[in-house]
Amino acid sequence: MAKVTLQSIADRVGVSRMTVSNAFSRPDQLSETLRERILAVAAELGYLGPDPSARSLATGTTGTVGVLWAADLRRALSDEVSARFLGAVADELGRTGLALTLLPAGVDAAVVPARDVAMDGAIAFSCDPELPALDWLERRGLPLVYVDMDAPEGGVAITIDDRGGARAAAQHLVDLGHRRIALLTSGYGPEPGVSTGPLTASAARHRVITQRLAGWLDALTAAGIEPLVVNQPDSFPSAPLAAERMLARADRPTAVLCLTDVLAQSVLAAASDAGLRVPEDLAVVGFDDHPLTLRTRPTLTTVRQDVDAKGRAAARALLALVASRADATSSRPRSRRLPVQLEVRESTRGVPG
């Protein structure tokens, strides 16, 4: 039986060999109807498609891009916000036939794939800027988009208005009359614990933490309020204990600003365990508008970000970077900062009497 080739498929369909090739490698160049017809004929003839290794050598591309995560993959994929971001990226890239390679974030585990796995570009999602795997991606010179991170000079970053959102959240509590306000954060400074001294946002390396701290301080400092800062090393296992200790203090705050909605859930649970009513005894504000914020009672006041829009923007920026690398006449994408919105719900009210 004669070997099936692109040309034999082209002859059967009545199109050029290049059109058949595009059906496999550049599906955006064909109508959906024509592509389905070509693929149907290929399947009928038993043709599985061009050899991936040969195609990679011929085109200088791999057909896949990497995503470097801030947390281990099990944790990241179990979080609805992270999963929505990844889904938006995958949807956008899927239209061009690109696949995703998930790069683990563990310091040791991520170095090998970041160094050795073939990919056309990568998205670094909310990573520690000193992560060794990120250093390898940068050293390889791959097209790279930074999400929820500061990009190096000339780089492309997709961020949200963390500072503006945090400022609005803090101002909301100030306007309600709260003066004893706590900040529940993660990764601020070298050690976990409680601080009541002067606070500077530069104590955190991560952009999200730095910007949200700065936004809170914009409003609180202007109001003459020195917040209680509660820092804990990990948002998942240590947050409940940190929230419990914060609410057990003699100078218990009347309101808490949380770095994320996940931390806010720990505060709501600790308040319930302590017999405190939200918002009557304690006002709580989160950040991100995690889907769980509407499933709790009371519903959580939070700062909403559009995670789907962020994922689409990151994917489009990466596609543009990859295109500009192949074609110097293509325009390079620019960094973008997406807007956020304070969503006032049931978990905030004025100072208790």
C-alpha cells in the first residue's frame, strides 16, 4: 500500500499541498468547513498528521507554550481563580492550534522543564521574581509574558490595578468609621507574625503583595490610621491560626483587609468560632472576587478582577511576541494594567456600637 502523504490528501480533496499542511499546522488560515473536510479525508486514508519532530525542525517552532505557576500544580488547579485563568489562556491559544505545557513551580522540580522543554514561549503567572525556573526561561531568550508581576525593562506584563483596588477597599472601611483595622497578608517581610509599627510596602518582593499593601496604606495613612499587620507564611495551612490569634487580641480590630478572598474565608471562619458576628462585630474585605465569595454567608465584600480577561490578554500578548520574533515587521505588544472594581456586599458595615 502506497504511503499516504500531504500531496495524496491534496489530490483527493482538490486543494494544494500547502492548504493540507495548513490544516494541520496553521488551522487559523482555513475555514472550519475546509479544514474538517481535509482532516476527514486524512483520517479515511489513515494519515495521522506530520511528524511533530520533523515539523519542529522544519519550522523552528514547537507548537506549544509553557505556563510557569506560582504554586504547586495540585494547589493551583484546585483553585477556581487560577483554573479560570488557565482556561482563558487555553481557549485563546487553542484558536491558533497551540498547546500548553504546565511547568511546576517547585524550586528544584521546575528547573529541568524550564531549561530543557522545547516551547515557543511562556507565561510566568504570579511567580517569585527570584524563582530559578523563571531565570532559566529568561536566559533562554524565549518570548515571555509576565502576569501579576513586574516585567524587566522592555518586557511585557499583564497586571491588574492592585493598588487602586486595595485603596478603594481601605477607603470603604474608613468611610464606614472604622479605625482599628487589621491587614491580613502573606509573604510580607522575612518572618510571619504581628506588627504594629511603621509599615512600608517595599518589605514584600512580590508585586501583588507590594501593590496591595501600598494601596491600603494610601487610604489608611491619609486617615491617620496605623494598621495592625498580621503576616503569615502560607495562605492555606497557616491562615486559620493567624486569623484566630488576631481576633483573640485584647485590641481586636473592628475590620480586616485581606490580601485574598481565600484569607478572608479564614477570617470569617475564625470569627464564627469566636462567636463574633460579621458584619455586626467585624467587617471583612477580600480581594479577587473568588467564586466562593457569593457562596458564603454573609457574602464577601471584595475587589473584583476579571480573571478571564487577564488570561485572554496574556495569551494574546504572548502570541504577538511569538509573531514578532518570527517577523520583525509585526508590532510588539505592550504591557497592560486591567481595571478592578470594589464590590460591596454583606460582610461590611459601620463600626459596632
